[in-house]
Amino acid sequence: MAKKFNCDKCENGRITHYMHVDNGFCYKCNGTGKLSYDPTPKGNIEIDECLEKEYEEIKAEQEMIAKAEQGNWKCANNIEPDYWGE
């Protein structure tokens, strides 16, 4: 006998949020509440060290751009750097 898995969309074949439509009948499991396959997603991508390093580089670049824009704004408005404690 094949193993049955609980449906990830409903509870016992009914979706309570959609009771106003076809009495909440779940078409994914045909109203049984059980599936013949495992509904959990496969191949989830964990955050790699590469992706994390790339994220940190982008974050540092954005901070550098923000600081440069602030310096340009101060220069354009004739604000002395000493006034801001720099």
C-alpha cells in the first residue's frame, strides 16, 4: 500500500477560507485530505557563502554611494565638513 501524505492546502478535504465556493472542496486532494506524494518543496536553495558574500559586497557598495551622495549634497550647499563633525 502506498504511503499517503497530508494535503498541504486543506484540512480533511475542505478549505475553510473558501467555504463560500463549492463548500471549500479541495481539488488538490479531491476532497480526501491525503496525497499520494510528499507536498513539501524539494531542492530548497540554502543561502550559500557566495551569495552571502555578494550580499555583503552590495550592502557595502550601497553604503559607500549613500556617503558619497551626502558629501556631494554638503559640497553643493556650501556646508563645511567641520560643521558636521567630520
